[in-house]
Amino acid sequence: MKFTKYLPRFDIEPIILTRRDISYHSYDKELVNELDDVEVIRTESLDPARVLYRIGMKQYAAKRWHGPIKQTINFPDNKIPWVPFAYSTGRNVSFDFVFVTAPPFSAFITGYYLAKSTSKPLILDFRDAWLEFPFMPYKGALQKRNVRYWEEKVVEHADLITVVDNNIKHSLTDRYPEISNRIHVIPNGYDPDDFVQLEMPAKFTIAYIGTIRRERDPTNLMRAVEKSRTEQGIATTDIMVKFIGHIEEEYLRSISERSFTLVTGHLPYKEAIREFCASHVAVLVTTGSEYFFPSRQNEYLASGLPIVVCGKSKGLHLFENAFKKGYPGWIYDYDDIEGMSRQFKKLYRNYKSGKTVRGVTPYKEYTRENLTRRLAGLIHTL
């Protein structure tokens, strides 16, 4: 959406090709308000999310038993039934370039066929690693062979490839050295317009923003907060851990049963950012996948909040570099409950003594507009 918002400033007119409404756990109808006069083409699809919506399920709640079903049809994802609809519609659209952002990775297949049939340049945008996708890992020789086949086919045909992280770039260039001069890193950014300084809440507030699921299991984070609360003698009325975003059902109960937690659920993006910034400490969780790239790192840093990270990942290098440059932040092993607890106690004591801990992002160039300018420059070279 942010690319779409800013591309017209650099003489590129975006046309969006996507699905009609689907059954999903959360929606943000306000985001499109930032787009002016952008043509959006919505097609039919036979993927499960669209079919569920058509039969009346507007809101989707993931269940544990859904996992094996999703895994079975992970070729390369369950959105593959959208491809024929997207392709047939896209063939009738007038365009100069095909730009595909993924996941879902089956969209790359649509882009490949559209580019090949029209002889137009193909641009691929990797928001996550494909073959190493951490949120629905490919299992078994058949799935991995299928994904490897399509990954090789689309990246070798692409005229330009952008990725959000150097780890993805290196994994792709290791497998396909011939694409090294066509692949560029454009990280996830932040929009300064979305961040405002707000009055801090009366109680010590720790904020998490994003989805809670298996790869972001908050159990040890909550244990660390509980330990620091008990040892510091913090009353439950003087501390809050605020979860902003969708929480999968198996974690919702364990979070909600604690007296010092607040679950806002999914909020419109700008409201979520405001709620996040109205806190004293930001936390992020990863159970350690090598290809876990927190997409909100620049947004966390733009907030100015001190950051405590539960879990280590190679995808955390934006945080790591920022912390080395003086931004107040700390990364702990996922199981280091003692270390996290000690840091929370220190931050709480600062709060009680009126010592506000704030940081300034060292990545001021990573605004959404600047990153879109970089993307537009690459497109114009084609």
C-alpha cells in the first residue's frame, strides 16, 4: 500500500490486481483512504479463503487442526487457485511492467505468465524467503522440489528482484548466481506521518504490536514480566503488557488470564501505531527462525521506545546495528527469562524515578517515501 501511495510521485502509475473479499482474521478498511485515484481490479478466485467468504464465513479463526490441512495443500501455497483468474484478467489490462509482491508466492506464478505472454519486464518483490518460508515450512521432497522448480523459473525470468533483507538475497544468489546483478535490498520502512508523540499512560506499559502465533510465542516474555513484577514488588495495577494485533486462539487464553495484560485485538493501522507509541517499552518476540525478518523493525525504531527482544534471529540485524549505535535496546535468547526480567526491572525503576528512556532511529533514510524512490529508480532503469 505504501509503495502504491508514493509511486505516482516518481512518475509511475500503479494498477492493483488482487482478489475479491476473503475470509480472514482481521481487516483494515482505512488503509485504502491513503490512496488517491488508484485503479484496483478485484477478481474471483477458488482459493479456500475466498470460498469460505462466499459461503458466509467473513471472519476466519485459525484452529490447531487446520494446520495439517494447510500443510497438505502448500503447493506453493493455498492461494494457487487464484492464478487462472488473475492471469485471464491481467491479460486485458494495459501495463508496462509486472510488479509482484509476495507472499503469497503463487502470485509470482501469475506474474511470470503475464510477463512471458506480454513480453513485459517482470519485477519480483520478496517480503519473505520462499524456499525457506518460516511461517508455513515446506515439508517432504515433493513440496520442496515443486517450490524449488518455481522459484528458479521465476527468478531467472525476472528483470529485477527486490528483497527486504540481505539474508534472502544471499540465499537466492547462492542458488542462482546468475541473478546477482538483478537483485537489490529494499527493507521494510516507516512513514513519519504515522508517528506522533503522545502523553504516556499513568501505569508502566509494555507494548507488543503484530500477530501472535507459533513463531512469536509470547510465553517466555510473559514469564519474564511476571518474574520482574514479583521481584520488584510491582502491583498489577501499576503495570500493563499491551498486545496490539491478532492473537491466535491457543495463545489468547494464556495472555488474557493474566491480570496485567490488555488485548486490543486488531486495530486500524494508524490507531495501532498510536496505541503502540503510548507506552514506555516495546517488546518483540521470535522463537528463532533463521529466516524470520520482523517487518516492523523500522517502525519500532521510529517510535523512540526502548526495545526488549525475546529471541534471536539473523533477521534482527537492523535492531542489532541500531543498538550498537546507541539506540536503547536489548536482545536476549528466547529462554533467557532472567536477563529479560532484570532489564524490565531496570526500566521500571527508571519510569518510577521519572527518567524517560528514549531513542532516535539511526535509519532516517528508511522512510516509505525514500524506499519507494529507490524502487522507482530501479524500475526506471528498465
